[in-house]
Amino acid sequence: MRSTRFFRTFLGTLCTALLLACSGGADEFAYLYKDLPFDMPRVQRPVIPDYTVDLTDFGAVGDGVTLNTDAFAQAMKHLSDKGGGHLVVPAGLWLTGPIEILSNCDLHLTENAVVIFDPNRDLYPIVNTVFEGLDTRRCESPIHADGQKNISVTGSGVIDGNGDAWRMVKKSKMAEGEWNRLLAGGGVLSPDGNTWYPDEGFLKATRLSNMNVPRSDLSEAEWAEIKSFLRPNLVQIRNCENVLLEGVTFQNSPCWNVHPLMCKNLIVSRVNIRNPWYSQNGDAIDVDSCENVLIVDSIFDAGDDGICIKSGKDADGRRRARPCKNLIVDNCTVFHGHGGFTVGSEMSGGVENIKVSNCRFLGTDVGLRFKSTRGRGGVVRGIYIDNIYMKDILAEGVLFDLFYGGKSAVDAAADGSPIVDEPLRPVDETTPEFRDIYIRDVYCNGAARAMFFNGLPEMPVSNINITNCTMTATTGIDLRNSQDITFKNVQCFPKTGAPVNTYKVKNFTNE
């Protein structure tokens, strides 16, 4: 007993020392605010009490076989009852169901700690939530918190969502041998044989849904039948304040990987967020209707968008009226992903005051991706981007697409982007608007198309300013339905065609 108390004290002292060493003091992120072009409160780390427990004190066994759901819950409750503290997960394979993070608590994964979420769907109840900007129902997220303050997930371990047991897979995204092994494991195929689903319920749900959100009038029996379709995001932190995600690898999520929703004061630092490149809806991080956010020194590798900014969809998003604002992204790398840095398409609550700097996008479909469509509403403005380095971009280096229809940019580009004279529609609350965006010091070595601006005829993308940009691409810059576009020292070297083509563009300056 005495040795156990000593070990706990040692762990507590060690965790505190490590956190203080990593924090660099109260001004560790001061450099991010230097010359910031908008006012933004300083974001500080959550304050976690100096009290530590070890997961094994609650009967947990890290053998990869024993289910430790109750041990995590008991440990977290114990910390909460004590006013908070650090739950240390030691080296081991810790199989578990969902983990709820409570106020003033830190989930700390030591080196060689691997938390594995059991794919048994019975462990994940169907709950009310928000997904793709709509009020809906999904399975409970493996790591979740709602309405909590001062929470964190830290350390150097790995959190694995066992997403392969949940996801649909397109045949076109797999080698023949991989596809055959997938079929040998069970599941069902779409009628055309081109998509694999975990079970019949998932396939049925595709006929009951708008995009990835089921109809709201389903019976309880129907919700239960399509449970596999309601695959959860690996991490959902909802309506929380003072949140830190640091040092941990989050991987293999059933759906989106990390989803902060309606949170205030969030730091994401030195994380590694990764999904297989073929993972459908496998976004790395979706910052949704949050304010005061730092995303720094992190690596993302995704099956969908890498770093994505959202604020609700259509009427649900406009009613919620929670913009995503005051966000800094710095020194991040995105490998696979539909977009390196993305805004939309769910942006009905608005997006403003965003700074993105010193980032690398290597092999993403699009580098800087802005997307929406009629019906969304919302205003995206006050976006400042600089020092971006891109290589091997499969579609556009810079993309503004106000006719987004759910396809990836690569699939959309395969249609050839023909010019279509869309009729003007009345401008109202459902009309999305993208304006006042400043991009400078961008370099791209190899894109299919350098840039594509595709605004609405009734609401062109406007006041887009690009300075000091050099790009090589198969084709050049294509500007449509745009106004007040300013290029300064923009050099485009296409393999074919003119460097710049315009269609229905007003007030275009190319210096």
C-alpha cells in the first residue's frame, strides 16, 4: 500500500512537471498573436488540479482483451468527486467502450499506452447530437464531453477508434487484393457492386438519408436497424470551455476524427490525427461553431478534409447562429485529404477572423478549399493566409466553389468544369457569401489546376486578394462569377493553356 501511494505521488509530480515543461508558461503562444490582423482573446491552457490516479487502480487490465469501460468510468468519477485531476493510462493495450471526460479532468496517455475502442456497437448508444451541421442522432462518440470546463487529453500515446469495423468503402479506393480481403470478411455490396457496407442496415440507411444524415421521422426500430450507419466521430467535445488536446495520436475513426462543437477556448497542439486515405467522411479535425481556437505544430492525414472549419448547415445552422471565429492555425502539415485547409460546406452560422500560416499541404486533393452552395446562407470573411507550401495537389491549389454538390474536388474536376450560365436567384438569408480574404506567400509545385473561383451569379466571391504566389500546374487560373479580385506578383506556369482565364469577373487587377 505504501509503495502504491508513493507511485501515485511520483506520477502526479511527474505529470505536473511534464505539463509545466511543455506549457512554456502563460505566454507560450504569444508569438501567434504578433501582428494578428484581428482582435482575439489570449487562449490559455485548462487548469487541472494537481491530483493523479492510475487507471490500474480501478481494476483495468491492459492486455488488449479485457474490456475496461467500467474502469475508465470509475476513475473519471473518482477524479471528478475529488475536484478533478489527471487519469494516467500506463503502457498497455486498453480495450474499452466510450469514455466521458468530466470537468477539471485530464486523460493522460503515457508512452506505449494504446486505447482501443471495442467495435461492438452495443457499447455505443444512439444519442441526440449535431452532425454535418444538422440536428440529428448518431452513436455516442468513443471520447466525448458535453458542457464541461477545463478538460484535456494529453500525453504521447495512441487512441484508436477501430473505424474499419464501421465504415463503408468504395471499390475504386482499394487495390484488388485489399478489396478481395474485405469481401471475404463479410458485409454487403451496393447493387452496382462498387461499394462495400458493413451490413444491410447501413445500405438501407443510404436510401433514408440526405447525404450522411437520416430523415428525422424514423421510428425507434428503424433507428436501431441502421445503427451501423450512425458511425460516431472518434472525439466529440461539445459546448465545452477551456479544452486541450496535446501530444496524442488520434487514429482510425469511424467517421470524423476530432469534432469540437460549440466550444470556447480550445488548444490543439502537437497532435497526430490520421485516418486511412480511403476512409469515407474520415475528416481529420472539424472545428464547428467554436471561438478562440489554436491549432499548432500538428500533423493531419485524412480520408476527407484535413483542417476544416464549419458552423452549421442550412436552417439548423442559421437558427443556431453560432459562427466559427477567432482561430489561428500555425505550423501544421496535411498529407492526404480532400482539402488541406477547408472552410465549409456547412458554414450557415458564419466564419470570421481566421489566420492560417506556415503550413504544408503534401498530396491533398486541394490546398486551400472554400466550398458552399445555395441554401446555406452565412458569411465567410476576414480570412488571412500566409506562408503556405504545397506539392502534388490532385485538383486545385486554391478553390472557391459555391456550387459544391458533395463530390470531392477530384471527382468534380473529372466533369470538366464546363461553363454554365446559371440563372440569377434572389439574394436572401439562404445565399452564402465569401468575401474579404487575404492570401499571400503561397507556393505550389504541381497541381491539376492552379486556382478555380466559381462564385454564384447573384453573389460572386468578392474582395479576394492574393499576393506573392508562384504555382506550377497542368492548367492555369480559372476565375468565374467573381468581383474585386486583386493579384499582386502572382506567377502561374501551366503546362497547357493561358495562365489566367476569366468569365464574368468584375474589377480584376493583375499586377
